[in-house]
Amino acid sequence: MIIAASAGQTDVGKKRKGNEDAFLIDEGLGLYVVADGMGGRKAGEVASRLVVETLQRTLRKLAAADNPAKMVGFDRNLSTEANQLIYSIRRANLKTFDYAQNDETCKGMGSTLSAVLLSNNQIVVSNVGDSPIFRVRAGATETVSTIHTVMAEQEAIAPEGGLKLGQQYLHMITRAMGISETVNPDTRELDCRTGDIFVICSDGLSDKAFPEEIGEIVQRETPDAACAELIKMANDRGGDDNITVVVVRVDSLAESHEAPAGGSKAHHGVTAHPERRVLIEYDTEDASYSTYSRTLRLDGVFLETAEPISEGESLMMNITDPGEEVSVMVSGLVVGRTPQGIEVAFENLTAAQIEELKALIRRL
């Protein structure tokens, strides 16, 4: 297992009125995230916060599941932890997209997302957008994320091609969270060595400092002091954008160590499940939950839950047979409430959704 020291800081900069960046450090999960929001009014702030919170919540649920390898779209070429991170990112994307569709003030909002996940003695890095992830090793600094901009992708195809593009293409991103129903993060699994330092930042820093400058500071300072110095550097050089940075320093690789609080297999809202139940992840306006059920029908489902969900509430549900990797997303309305849970009626099912539900029911 990896034992690391970390810190993160965010700053509004000198030119912006609000801060649309968000970051997360969850040492129990070994998860470190930076999200740079975009959109009118305060929509960028909403998007980045929603992305980070949903990613964390989903990954916690998956980490607590009895069989975390059984999830939709499991890629056997990647580790379970990498698959969990990808699934959680896609879930965060869908949550952000749905929110934007249902709130006029948030139409068109989106966010970048860059994440580092500590996994045994490996590191999983995954990103959507142009917030970079750097690895500093033995004095050398390299970018380990994939930059999703028009200019970066043109340079990847033809190195001289990017020079022909105007500066407006430098931050024209080609991939973002919340813009469409689906997203494909670029994900890598990297070996890990004692002394490695990972830096995740928004472009408010990466536009104002060379990677080598960032590497020099994080090697010289503690993570907390490095964050402060990097933000000061970006502000001293203009502070044109919000500035966010997370620094993760690998202090040692150990055979095992005591799991942090909250890292146990028990987690509120996810119940142990016998075979032949479907996993149902459902969202209200305030929170996301999950449970297992054998009561799936073509017209609805009964969800065992103690959460305070009332009749008349609308739910977005993702129903999955983890063992067979079959799923369907549907909307529903709470039509009844008992001490054991809620009765949900499906709404506006398409022919394709009905066929997918039939396939899931046959598996029960």
C-alpha cells in the first residue's frame, strides 16, 4: 500500500470575481481531484462541485460493495480500482449533465476533471479536459494526463500543426464533464516509487508556470508550503484565472497498513446482496443512493430504503445486473411509501428501455 502526504489549495486569482474551481482530498479512498468549472453565472461553480462530490460518493459506494469487480463496462485490461474510477467519473458526468438539463441557469455548464487514485503500489490517473497531472520523479517532471484541447490534439497528430493554430485554440477543450450524457476519460495505471510527487492543477497555474518550475518547488517544499508558493507564483504573474493545486508526495510503499477510518466494507445505503438481484442507483434532487432489488417489473420497482424520500418525488435510476453487465437508465415517480421503502412507477419508457428491462427481469 502507498503511504502519502498531501495538501491542496485554491485561490480566486486577481481577475475573476468568483472561484469556479473545486478540489478534493480523500485520504481514506486515496483519491485526489481537481475540477475546473465553466458556464455562465455561477454554473461553472455548480458543475465543478457536482463533479467532485458525485465522483467521491460513487467511488465510496463501489469501494464498499461486496463484489466491486461486477460493474457495468468492466475492462479486464485494467485493475478493479481503475474500473471503479472510470465508472465513478462517468456517473459524475451523467449527474452533471442531468442537472444542467433541468436547471435553466445551468444550461451548457461543464467542468474538467483530473484525478489521481492510490491503488496498492500503483497510481491510477484519469482525466477529462485540460487540467494537467504531473509526476515528478528523480528531478524530472512529466505530464501523465492527456490534454483534451484542439491545439494539444493537433500537435499529437502533427507536431508542427499546433503552431499554425491561433492562441484561441490553446484552451478550446474537446472533452468535458457534463456536456453530453456520456464521456470517455483517458486513464493510465502507473508504477509508483517512494519519492514520487504527483501534482494536479487547474490551468490558472499551468498557464503561468513551466512544469519544471512546478517540479522544483514541490521537491523543495512540503506539500502544503508548495501549494501556497505555487499559487503565489501564479498570482504574481498576473493571476488571470482561478488557481487550484493538489500535491501528493509518496512517502513509502508498504506491504500493508491499517485502513483509514471510513475505509471498511460497511457503507450506509449499500446492502449486502445475494445472487440474482439488480443494483439500483437512484438520484433525488438532494443526494444519490443505491440498493439491491428482486422486485423489478416493467411498470416499476420497490426500493428498500430508510431515506426520507416522499411520495411525488422524481428519481433518476440506473438499474444494473452487475454479473451480466446489462443496464438501463430510467426515470420514475415515487407513488407509495412504507416503513420498509418506496414504490416507484417508471415514467415515459421508450421501446428500447422496455426491452432492456425485460432482459434484466429475465435474469432475476
